[in-house]
Amino acid sequence: MNHLRLKSKLILGSLTMLILVTLISATVVTIVINSQYRDASSRNITKSINIVRQDLVAQLSAVLDTTRQIATINTMGAKVKFLTRYKKQALNETTENVYKEITNDILHIGSASNLWQTAVYDMEGDVFAFAVQKDDRSFLIAYAQNYSAGIFKQADANGAEGSAKAQWSETGHFEALPVALKYKEILPTEESARVYTLGGHICLVSLVPIVGDQISKETGEIEKMQFGFAMTVRKLDDAFIGRMASLTGMHINIFNLKGFGNGSLPAYQQLQGGAVRPVDGDWQLETQEIHLSEIDLPADAYFQGVLPLYAHGKPIGAIAVLESKGIMRSNTWQMIKLLLVVSIGCIVFILPVTALLSNSLAKPILQMVARLKDIAEGEGDLTARLDVKNTDELGELALWFNTFIEKLQAMMQGIAGNAEILNGASSDFSKLSSQMSGGAGQISTKIGAITQSAEEMSASLASVAGAMEETATNVNVMAAAMEEMTGTIAEIAENSETSRQITEDAVDKVKRSSARVGQLGSAAQDISKVTETITNVSEQTNLLALNATIEAARAGEAGKGFAVVAGEIKELAKQTAGATMDIKKKIEDIQNVSKDAVEDIGQILKVIYAVNEIVSTTAAAVEQQSTTAKEIARNVSQAAGGIQQVNENLANSNTVAQEISRDIATINKATENMSEQSSGISSRADRISQLADELKSMVGRFRI
């Protein structure tokens, strides 16, 4: 590109800009078209899913109405009540006719309403009768014959003809039966219609209670009571898919938890665009959010809208509405081809115009280049100028070029004059550098003497600092010893205080012991009084026994028994008196011992008081010694700190002296450098003189 001529660059630049604009336009158009088509597809898919949603809501309502019809048709409540009563008994003609009537009713309603399953259950969840659609015309119908043995009667029937011509047969096993013979979920007590999954199919399921009349045992009045419930199921089959695809103009696929169920795009087997997650609370089909995404299949790419389906808060499947991206790609490619045709036409028109413009621009520039080449390769004539003929940008370029040459001519003239001045200044500069070199030598000699003095001062300060360091070490050792002695005295003081507290505690305990011994003596005196009372009572008892003996003797034979009793009482009185005397003697012994104990405790108390006084005096003396030792330790620490501070000052002085020595050495080195630089300046002055001569020679090459 750097070797191309200006004309070629202008043509290639114009062509490149045109191609670049075309590419940018195509890119922008593609992005805009794709964005608009995505928005339109999102709206169309949302509208289509809403159509599907509305249809499902309408079908749920219709299925619920059909289930209500089954629950009330031909006194269904009374029939279920009757069969419930005779459920565990053998079939007779009456009960079998009732079963057949129920089967026929649900067959007619299921056939007319395009229901996949219809069934009637009792309140134990057992099925009474059911009808299952096998194809467009035929149904499998059955009713219970023997619950305990699991025997049913079944037949194939035509929905339009009913069960009148059905050929009934007994069976104990159904192959691939989608109907639950035992309802295992919570029995419904209210009407409901919801989306559910049965046998891997997404279905619309409706449950309605079957109610009949029942006489109340409490009031004797007739009241409504639930005896069972009816269930109907409508499968979202291919007919539903075809109808929705026709209404929306898009592909419709139904997915269960395992993958593709049925739909108009069988190649799409597994749902893409994010997993369907559980929901909290009650799920409503009418308010379910739509998930929009884009998917890629081997055959094509699609815009997708997904309507998740839930039962009891858990996902059971989804309905996907898909629109192909082929239309978007076709429209985009058509627009790009149109832009390419327009771009080629523009190129055919612009190339000749660009060639003419490039010639008109390049011709004046080539003339200016030739003039500049003549100036550069000639004698350096700065008096020549370019002819200014145009008033456009090229004319301005020539005008400013002439201005530049004029300024360059003036600069060359100034340089020629300044070269003479520079030559004279270099001579003066060389003389000055010689004088500076001599002065630097004298300064270096004087600085050497100062350096020697500074080193001697530094050595003296180092010696003093060593002596002060040794003194500080000794003082620190003494301070440590004083601190250890202070700690020992403090420990003695603490032990003395502990001893004083122990003696005080002993005094308190001895006082309490003395008081208790005194209380013991008082109690013994009280017991002595009681024994005296017992002695008096025994003496009086003895007198009474004596009087009784006398009275018994007077009574003769009649008083012999009384005399024996009086003798025994007298003997007991003697024993009591003897025991009382023993107790009195022991109490007197206790009183004597208590008195001696009180006297001994008093002596112990005096001794403890004396010990307590000695311990208190010792503790006070130790405390005073501890205070004195702490004061000495503090003074020693202060002395050590002062010595340390003096030592630090000496160290600082030594450091300052060393720094002075280093600074003097630095000055000495700087002086030497200055001397060397003076020599260099002299050589540079000579070089400047040479440059001035060369500059004069260069200026002489130009004609100014």
C-alpha cells in the first residue's frame, strides 16, 4: 500500500469504502430483520399458546360438564348407593342389571363427548364400571362381578349402538388397561378438572362426587350424601394436535416427563430450552408463564414457546409451539442479494468518477514534488519559490511551503551569525575550566586534614560509648536483682497477710467453739432439771404404789390382783429412780468437762491472739520493707535509664561524627569529580569550537 501512487490510493480507497458500506448495511439489515422476525415470532408463538391455553380451558369446562352429567344421569346416586349396599354379595339379576345400566350410560356419554375413559367408583375407591375408547368407533366396557376375586365382566361395544348387543365375558386380568381398578389417591369430595398424566399421555381429567338421598339416623330427615364419584378422561391426541396446528399455523408437540408424547414434529424428541421446575402453591393453567427460546434440530432451527403443565405442584409435561427459522433466513438472504445488486451498480458508476477526481488532485501534487526534488538535489537554493496558482487546498499547501522556505532561509542566516559567537564563547569557557581545576585541588587538600580530625573524634566517642555501655550493663544487672528482691519481699508480705487471715479465722472458730461448749453446759443443766422432775415423779409413784398395797391388804382376797399390780408399779418406780440417778451423775460429769473445755479454749484464744499480733506486726514490717525495696528498684531503674540515654547520646554523637566524616569524604570526592569535570569541560569547549566550524561549513552549502 505504501508503494502505490496517490491516484491508485484514491481509487482503491473509494472502492474499499463502498464495499465496507455495503457490508455494514448488509449486517445491519440482517440484524434488524432477524430482530424484527424474532419479535414477530415471539408474538405469534405467544398468541398461539394462548389459543391452545384457551382451548384447554374450554375443554376442561366441557369435560367437567360431561362428568356432572354422568354423576346425575338416570338416578346415578341411587344406583351407586344400591350397589354399595350389595357390593360384597354375589350378583343377582337385579344388581347385574344396575351395573349394565351404569355401564351403558357412561358408554353413551363417553362416545358422544369423545372421552378416552369414563368410570364410576364407590367411596372405597373401587371401580363399579368403566368404558375405555380403543379406536374411533369401539370401546372396551366392563363392570365388577366379584370384588373379592377380582372378577369383571367385559365386552367390546360400539359407541353409537350401546351395550345392548355386547357379548359379555368374565375376566380376571386386563392387558395394558389405562383405567385404575382401585383409585389410590385422595377420594374427591368436590368437583375438579385438571391436566394430568395417565399411561404416559397428557390428559384432561375431571372428578365429580356422586350424591344420593339418605335418611339421617339422627334427625330422620332425608339429606344428601356422597356414595361415590365419576371420573372422565379426555386424551390430548392427534386430533387435538391437528386442530391446534391448523388454527395457529405452527408445529405443536406434547411432551411428558420421558420425552415426546405426540405432535406434528416427531423429529423433536426431547424438550429443549430449560427444564420444567416444580411450583409452589396451587397451579393455574390460565396464569402459567410461557417460556420462549430457540432450538436447533438436525433438519432445521426453530423459535419455540413452551407451556409447562403441572399436577399437584409437580411437572407432568409441557406443550411446545414451534415456528421454523427458514422463512427468516429466506427473507434475510433475499434482502442481502438486493443490497449486492445495488452495490455493484454503485461501483460501476463511482469508479470513472473517482478516476477523474484523482487525476485532478494528483497533477498539482506531482508538480510540487518535482519542484521540491529540484531544490533538494540542486545547490540548496533557498531563494527559489513555488508558483501559487490555485486557491484550493493544494494552493494553500504551496503558499505555506513558500512561507516555510522563507523562515528556513532566515534561520540559516541566524545560524551563520551565531556560529561566530559560539566559537568565541568556547575559548572563554576553556580558560574558566582551567581555573576551576586549580581551585578544586586546593579544596581537596584542606578537606583531607578535616577528615583526619573527624576520624579521631569518632574513635574517642566510640571508646567513651563502650565504657558507658559496660556501666549501663552493671546497673541493669543491679536493677534486675532489686526487682527480684522486691518480688521476694512481696511474696513474703503476701504470705504474712495469709497467716494473719488464718489466725483471725482461728480466733473466730475458737470463739464459736467456746460458745457451743457453753451452750452444751446450759443444755446439761436443763437436762438435770428434767431428771429432778422425773425423780420426784418416781417418788410419788412409789408412795402411790405403797398406798395401793395397803388398800389391797385391807380388801383381802378381792385386792390380791390389785396388790400384784401395785407391787409391779413400785418396782418400776424404783428402776426409774435408779436410772434417773445415773443420768444425773452423767450430766454432772458433762458439766464438769464442759467447764474445763471452756477454760482450755480461753487459754487457746489468748495464745491465738498473741500469734495474731505477732503476724500483724510482721506483715506491717514486711510491707514497709517492700515499699522501700520498690523505691530502691525504681531509683536504680531511673539510673539505668539515664545511663542508657547518655549511651544513646554518645552513640548518636559517634554516628554524627561518622556522618561528618562520610560527608567530608563525599565533598572530597565531589571536589575530585569537579576537577575531572573541569578537564572534561575544557575538552568539550574544544569540541564546541570544532562544531562551530562545522556549522559554518554547513550553512555555507546553502544559498541564502
